[in-house]
Amino acid sequence: MTRLIIQIPCLNEADDLPAALAALPREIPGIDEIEVLIIDDGSDDNTSEVAARWGVHHIVRHRRNRGLAHAFQSGLDACLSAGADIIVNTDADGQYEGADIADLVQPILRNEADIVIGDRGVGKNAHFGPIKRRLQTLGSAVVRKLSGTDITDAVSGFRAISREAAQRITITTEFSYTTDMLIQAGRKRMAITSVPVRTHPTLRPSRLFRSIPRFIMQTGVTIARAYTTYNALRVFVGTGLFLAFAGLAPILRFLWFFMNGDGQGHIQSLIVGGVLMILGALVAVMGMLADLITTNRKLMETTLHKVRKLEEQLARHEKDSVALDLPSVSAEPGTVPLTPVERKAVR
């Protein structure tokens, strides 16, 4: 039995959520059960109540806004606890065509991919302005290079994830999960593909960022952090070598003048060059330490993956041995427990 859970991160989406829920497919070939999970990321409207009235199977509520990346990770954890075999992430703003979920999950059903990205065709998308098209294309090219993947729409939030892939993904950024997740998945050698999807014009400004420059800055920081996490030795040693070679130039300049009997007036070149070479050596040593930390992170991620597997086996054993209704989301600090009326039991 294959269970699909469609998760929708929400922030003050009471008005738009009904249309998004109505557009979701009720049946998909190859899928036995389709459920919906809402992550209410600290909304100050009645988003959770609207979701409950529409019969949403699982609702996760944060007491305060934690950001899209944290909401996405909370959704993954909740979907895994609810027994999802495939997880689809979409938005509540109506940008994505809900019917395309059927196409999005097919590569996973055929065991061809671990992660499937909905490609919006950013270079020619009529719903994007010219500046956004260029920025999306450029950003996707950078992420494609750094992640070692062949994805042309790196920041698309419309994506399907297999259970195994979701267990191995841990989002660490506080801004947006899209690029962090792709770089992680690429470096972990997951099978990633994309399928074309349809889009609709959004009727409201994005709640993720306030301006394009702010989005560019925060996305750049996220990409740099994610890439450095998995390529610390290359980043730090490369930077150290650059500084060392930069320091070599003024030292050679000093030596040239010194050998020609004019070294007294160029001692500053020797000082600058020496400082740069020392900095380069220090940065290279930092790279070695960072590489050890990266290795430790990989070991911790492997342990976390095994823990999630053990939790899954334990939950399955408990369900088989005791006929109890379990809450759809385990309690966590900052998450409001749901009443039995608001949630449905995990089947």
C-alpha cells in the first residue's frame, strides 16, 4: 500500500487555503491513499480552523512563526511519523497546478528518482517578470553547478520526495529549504530529476521575502552555507591558497627591487606579502578542521537516519501489537498539540 501525503506550509492562508485544497487530486494511479498535512507556521488568522473544516488529515501548529525552512522540516517529520511513502510539498498561494502532482510522483513510483522537482520553465514563464526570469535562471545555474545536479528550477517549492530521501534530509537553514535541500541531496548522491509543471499567477506578494535584493542576499548566504558544509576542505583550502598566492606577488616584488639594490623603500611589500601568506596558511588549517567537522556531521546524519528507521519500526510494532489511535504529530517544543477533533488517527 502506497501512501502519499501532500504537505502545505501556511502562514495566514485562511483565505487562499480552500482553493488550494480543492485543487488537490483525490486519486492518482499507483497511489492507494492520499492525505493532506498543513503546517500552520504561527498564523494569526484562522488557518488551522479552515484546514480542519476542510477535512485535512494532519495539522501541525507552531506557536510562533519559525520561517519556511523550519515549517518544511516540521512537515517532513510529521509526514514520516504518519507513514508517508511519498511526500509532496506545495504552496497555498495557488501558484502550482494541483493536478500536476500526479506527474510529479511518477518517477518515484517507477523507482527512477528519490526527489522530483516541478520545473516551472523559469526562463520562459509568462507569470514571471523579466528580472525574475533572469535571476531564477542565474540562481538555478549556480545551484546546479554547486550541487552536481541537472535541475533547471532550483528554487521551485513544488517537489516530491520519497520516504527514504526524506529520512536522509535535514534542513539547517532558517530562510528557504529549496537550495539547501538540493545541495544536500546532490552531495549525498540521491537520484534527482524534474518534470514540467503548470503555474498560475500569484495574487499576493510573497511572504518569504520583502524585496528582491533581500531575497538574493539571503539565498546567496544559504547557498554558500550549504555548499561549505559539504565541501569545507575545498572552500577553505582554496581560499587559503588564493591568499597565499596573493601574498607571494608583493614578496616577489620586494625581492626584485632588493636584488637590484633598491630594497629599502619597498619593505611594505614584504610585510603585506608575509601577512597574506600567514592568513592563507591559517585559513587552510581552518579548512582541515572544518573538514573533520563535516565528517562528524556525516556520521551524525547517518546515525539520525538509523534512528528514524528504528522509530519507524517501533511505531509499526506498536500499531501491530496494540490497537490504539496515535496522534498525527508527536509533541515538540513550540508545537501546539491538536485535539482529537482537529486530527485524524494515523491509519
